[in-house]
Amino acid sequence: MSEVLIIGDDLTGSNGTAVQFTGAGLRSVTLRSDTPAEAVRTYRQEYDTLVLVTDSRHLPAAEAAAVCADMVDLAWPARFVSSRCDSTLRGNVGPETEAILASVRARGVRAVGLCMPAFPGANRQTVGGLQYMGGVRLEETELAREVRSPMTTSSVEDILRAGTQLTVTTIELPLVTGPFEDLVAAFRAALASGSDGTGPDVIVTDAFTDEHLARAARAAIAADPEVMWVGIDPGPGSLAIATAMGLSGSTGAPPLLAVSGSATDLTIAQLAALREHRTVHVVKPVYPQASWIPDVDRTARAVRRALEKAGSGDVVLLASVLEATDIVDLGETAANALPVRLGRITADVLGTHAVGGLYTTGGDITTAVLEAIGGHGIEVEEEVVPLAALGTVVGGPHSGIPVVTKGGLVGSEDTACVCLDRLSAAADLRSRTGL
């Protein structure tokens, strides 16, 4: 029985969205809008995700709205509904959103649009309520010269309001990336806003990473679990909502393991940002009495316990220094032994527990981890940021596992988050495809 209904305005984009839902373990089918009603009802019984393609991007607004309303009528009920739009917001985004919201509300459901048009994998970002393509405003790209749908603005609110009566508000990046409880409070405030306290028709949220989309989706549902959040986006945002609702059919990649033995101020700041913006399970090395050389067995047990508690996409962080107060004068013997012990702990853990990928910071740590797990080297695939690379382990029992390596004094405060975002995507791909 289909729990997810996606109404898409063109075939290729809708197929791309269907692939994302299939990758999350939800069997998905894409159907043309002229598919007979009886066939649609049959497919509803066979697939988790029903994607109905309207080919309405370049129709007159009223026609586009009418066909979208018909699609809701044809495929209802559903636990989650999405209005799949172009990643550059061309076409009848506002009228189609208005029609779908009205159709869902006509069934006695409190429906609010959650518009998260960022598509990190396609280099589309939403910042300050503006949509960017490769960091450039839409109206400053070649889309401004498109014949059928010229883009004259990058304001997501203006695009949604064009030709509609929709009320729209935006939650911007500082809230999306800040403390989670503040983000939940922002959603609650938005839902209670307005003269009648009913809130807006649509809430737009900034994002430029998949984790931003996931945080916003989780916060929206936490703000009011009774609201049906209708996705308005090119696919990743709706997948984030469905996943936050627990509709994902797969367990996803195992948790990620990050290993840090650096005591620099920059590393401390990077790990603090990581803990603030991702779900991180922290493990500090266990030291024997009167020694600063980690106990391998006891620390490995602590890491394994953390992995058992962690969910897909979570990070288990093994770090010797998290705060300035953790810094001690190790002495030469302990300083030399620390990377070796962290490598042995990593190898011990990988011997019994799967991880989706490894993140190591610092050349000594990376070398020690690679040696301990029996890796001959790393097949380098891409630069994540300067002096931080994504690749896979080559050789040994853990050959093929994704790894991101970063120098200890590399990057800015958000670099660990960027690296773990990229590692998470690589781990998810390997989990889905085996590649």
C-alpha cells in the first residue's frame, strides 16, 4: 500500500526523485497522469511510493493546478504528499502547491507546505530565502533567458506567491544550523503566527547540505507531529521529511566512525561544530591509572557500545581532546603511543562492528589507523576541501570502506561537518549499491 504520494511536474525529474525513494528502501513507481484509475489503484497496492507525473510545468497555471488536484483525488489516501518541483523553481510552483494543499485540507487534514528546494547533490542551495544554482542567483544565470519559464527572481517566497493566495514565511540558515531546540521553537512560532493563529500555508527553509534538510524535517515534525507536512522541492527535501516520519524502508548505512587525536584549537572548534550540527556519540579514550596511553581493550568496548546505540548516519567520535581542559603534557612516550593505540582501537572495533565510513584527522592518526586495519593505501576519489580527501581503503580486510582524511590544521570551524556530510553520502551510496 502506497504511503508516499509524489506529484511531479515532469517525467525526468520525477524519475530522479523516485530513484531517491527507492534508494531509501521504498519501492517506487512513476506513472503518467493519463494512467487509468483502475491501474493506479492496482499500483497503490504494490508500491510504497506512487509518483504521478503531470507534465504541467509549462501549462497555464489554472490547468496545472487542476491536474494536480485531480492527482490527489486519484491517489488518496497517503501518509505523506509531495509536490515535486524543478530544482531551479521553474514552472507553476505556486499554483500547484496551492492546489495540492487545498486538496489535502479538503479531507480534514491540517496540511502545511514545507518548501526545502535545496538540492545539495545538484549544487542547488537555498540561503536567505533565495535559491542559488552553483552559488549564483537564478535570475543571474542562463535561466533568465529561457523562453517558456524565464527566471526573474530567486526569492522562493515570491515564486510561491506568484499567481496564488499562499501565505509564506522563511526559516533562515542561522536557525537551521543552530541549536536544534531553537529550530523546533521557530517552527512552532511559525505555526502559531498570523492574526488568527493558524500560521502560514508554506514554511520555506534554507539549506545547502543534506544534513540541513534532515534537521529541518526533524524539527518540523517535532514542532507538531499532527501536522501533515506537504513537501515542495525537487526530491531531497521530501525524502528528508519521509525519513523523519519513519517511512524509509531501509536501515541505511551503518554509523560513521571518526577518530581524532589532535589537540589544536582548530580541531577543538571543528569537533564542537560537529557535535552541534550532527548526531554524535562521543567516546574518550580510557586511560589506565597514572598513564596517558589509552587502554585498547576498554576503549574499544566503549566504542562498540556507542556504535550499538548509534543510528544510520550518526557519528561515533573517538577523540582524545574535546575541550581545552582535556589538553595535557603527554610526554614523548605517550605522544608517540597515542596514534598507535587509536589505530589499534579502530582495528579492534572494525573486527566486530560494521561502520559506514572512517574519518581521520591528522597525518599521524591516519597513518596509524591505516596500518592497524591492514590497509595498503587509499584510492583517492575527490577533494572535499583543500587538504581533505575522500577515497576508499585499498587492501586488507576492510578494503573498499569509504574514508575521508584531513590534516590536523586544515579548514575552518565547519570543515569536520563538511567532511562528514560527504562521507555520509559515500557510505549511503555504498550501502545501496555495494559500490
